[in-house]
Amino acid sequence: MTPAARIQAAIEILDEILGGIPVEKSLTNWARRSRFAGSKDRAAVRDHVFSAIRCKRSFAALGGSESGRGLMIGAIRAAGERLDGLFSGERHAPSVVTAAEVGRDFDTDAERLDIPEWLWPRFQSSLGNQAASVAQALQHRAPVHLRVNLIKADVSTAVAALAAEDIVAVSHPACATALEVKEGARKISQSTAYRDGLVELQDAASQAVVAALDLRPGLRVLDYCAGGGGKSLALAAHQGVKVFAHDVNPDRLRDLPSRAERAGAPVELVSTAELDQHAPFDVILADAPCSGSGSWRRAPAGKWALTETRLMELTEIQSSILTKLSSMLIQGGVLAYATCSMLDEENGAVVDAFLSANPAWSETFRNTWLVTNGTDGLFTAHLMR
């Protein structure tokens, strides 16, 4: 495919997404229809699509409309590239840009920085003078991080195994087990190091959330909102720790047994009905449902799907989870609350409200990671009674 044909493909996919089709479904449907597209073509089209979704507001302003075509015109203008060679109308290229397809200046900082208008005051309140730089970071692609599985390898062994397959990875300062992939990221899933369980794909801040826990042999640990199980596996990499994984949607855990076997990290799946049988726990990690604002680089559609009403619903869910789990912990145990959000309403405010309502509890640890530090945005706090 030519560069122009890739842009035309991105336009068509973006129009589907703007019409309500989920991002991954639209990309998959296009790939199935376009057997002629090679792996580099698919990767380039995917990059165009995700970049346009991350920067939907600013690209729409620069491109003259919130349509697939408008977003891609805006993307080319934002990059300072010429439109005429790409929008030529020849063969599979998009049609020539007309005089009516003019861009405009940004109306607000929120538009320039690609944050929903209603959210921008909350964003500023939560992040202060870092709000603009965090929003700018969210306009760009996230780095690729790996977790070294210490059950099977140390950091130097994992780095060497990856390098043998032309994957260049270096240590990341957020966590001792974290690597940042500098070259060859698209090769990871087929690499021997990944297939043999030496490494797992996991953001460095997510690893740091687990590393912040004082995990010792003999502890019984519940990963309450386990999702795909990445943190469960990181927990189970600590020798002698018994890990239980739970999620209200069991389908999210369907791949965890095979992942745990590959990693050599035993994890016991627990249904909601079985939780009381296994309680109390020494440590509970509650990576609660949230806005996902810290991972909007990876899942940018979530930025535009979030509403004020949904944010309020999420804070109520988060508070209810803390209340529920507080009764499932041993005396002196640790309840670790976490989110992949950078909004104070979901983080410190939720914890502070819980502590205010439960004076027997205290906070022993709190930390926030921002996307400007080279990780996803995460928050965690440790609570004890």
C-alpha cells in the first residue's frame, strides 16, 4: 500500500469508529477485508487510527470536521506535512482537499490538548501545573514495557534473551523488574523469551504498584479486580505467596490459567460466591474500575466515552469496593487501593472519604505515577486497621 492508500484506509476505519463501532472491531474488520495489506501496512494504518483518536479534538479543528477525512487532514497538518501529495485522488488515495476544508485556531486549551471540555477543570484541579504536560503526553503513543518474571530469569538474562531476537530493552526506573522496549516491540509476542515466560507485557507503574507491597512467604493475597490477571502474575512471582484472583466478570480471567502455567506462577481463581470461604486475607489489592485516564494513550476511545455521570458512578463503585473489602482482611492486614486514573476524584478523594467514615483505619502509603514520567498514570494507597 502507498502512504496515501494507508491514509484512505484510516479514513474509512475512523468513520466506522465515529459511527459507533468499537476500535478493535473496526480494525479487525478492515484487515479481513484487506488481505492485500501486509504487516507493515496494517501497523501503519493502526498507528494512523490510534493517533487520530488520541487527538480527535485538535485534529478535527485543524482538519475542518470531526470525520475520518477531517481527522486525517488535521493529522497531516499537525505534522507539518504537505497534503497535496497524499490527498491526490489518484488510484487509492483520498480525494483532493477542497477550499472548504480549512482548519481553524483552537477555541480552548482543552481542545488544543485533546481533553473533553467538561473534564478540563477537573484535570487541572487534580494535576495543577502539570495538567498541560500530562495532557500533551496523552496525545502520543505509550511506551512498551515488560515485566521480568523473576521465577524464571533475572533482568540481565531477560535482556539478553530478548536481544538474541533483535528486541532491544533497557531497565526502567519505575520498578526493578521493569524493562522498556526500545526496538522490536512488534516481535515480542512471537519471541522465545515471551513464549517461555521470562517476560510479560506490563506497564512499569503497574509493576510498581505490586512492588510497593511488602510481600513475604506465607501471605495470602487477593487480587480482587484482577481483569486479565497481569497483577496476579506479578504478585505470584513472589516466592511463597498464595495468590487468589477474582473478577466480577469471570470471562476476563479466562486466559489467566494458561498465562500462569507459562510463567510458572500458580494463581487460584475465585468466584464471587467463593470469596467468603477463602477470607480473611493478609493482603487485598483492589485495582478498582475507573476512568482509565492513566491509560488513555493505549485506549484513547475511553477519553471520549467518559461522561460526568459515568465518573460519578465510578466513584460510587470505588467507595463500595473499599467498604466491602474492609471486612475481608485480617487485623493488621493491608488493603491496597489502586486505579489507573490520574483524577483526584477517583484517587485521594475516595481514600480520604473512606478514612473519614472509618476512623479505625489509617493510611500507611500513597503514591501517584504520571504519564509524564514514562509510565501509565496510576495511583495506589495502603490502608490498615
